[in-house]
Amino acid sequence: MTIIATLVVVWLFFAALFGWRLALKRGGDMRDASLKVWLKLVAVSLLWPVGCLLVLLQRRK
């Protein structure tokens, strides 16, 4: 469980860094671009651990 939490935090860090660089390249409003990126990241970050848990539960059976 700790490994999954660590991977999620690392994933969020790199995705936020990527979104920040993308917003700078586009020259748009940083808050608007980062908000869109964060909303996508929250959706992915919530689904990814659920998928991992489902795989682990399938292996236990």
C-alpha cells in the first residue's frame, strides 16, 4: 500500500511539472492551464490505484 501511495505522489509531481512547462510554452494563463491539468490528474490518480487494487484482489483468488 505504501508503494502505491509513493507512486501516486511521484506521478502527481511529474505530471504537475509537465503541465507547468506546457503552460509556459503556450504562453497562456498559468492558473487556467494548471487547473485543467490538475483535474485530469485527479481523475487518473483516483482510477489508477483502484485498478491496482482490483488486480491485487484478482491475484489473491
